[in-house]
Amino acid sequence: MDVRVYGVRQLPDEKLMKLLRDHESFVIEKVPRKHFKEVINTLERHIETLDMKCRVFSKGRKTLMAGSFFGPTAIWGVASAAFMGAHNVATWDPDYEIAKNRVTGTLTVTYKKKDD
């Protein structure tokens, strides 16, 4: 699968909407930490405008959660698993998944449904 990478400044609304309409998967890089939420909100709004659903999550969350099942953090691991399950049900069958990685300043936007 060929996934294009765009700098956050390379995606004006028109280009972003075309990518979403065409069911493209892509990565947005160089997202400033202070604008992360704003960029995610814009993505969600555009996806919903096209009558599609999305799920936003932190990249690597499953790995972190699995490690927290042992030792003194076990209660947080169980709580995280329950929250993640509820979140997945609330965003059942999304058209897009948005994986956020604040450490690297990237958002991985993946189209999940097969085109007919």
C-alpha cells in the first residue's frame, strides 16, 4: 500500500477533502504539539462532512496497555482495556482511523473500508 506523507502546511482544506473523498490513506507530519488537537478536530469535521465516521487513538496504545497489566499498574491496565473497548464500540466500523503520535508529531490517517 502506497501511503503518501504530507507536511501539515501542505494540506489546505481543499486538498485534504480530496484525499478523504478519494478514500486515500496518508500521513501528516510536522504537526506542532500545540496544534495537535486542532488538526485532529479539522480531520474529524471533514470526515463527518462526507458522511463518514472515524476513530482517533494514540499510536502504540495497545502495547502500552499490555505492559500495564503487571505489577502496581495492573488496575490502570484493566481500566484502560475497558475504556478502549467502550471507545471501539462507540466508534464501530469507522471509515477512517486516525493514529496520533505526539512524540513524532505525526497523524496516520488510514481508510479502513474496502471500496466496492
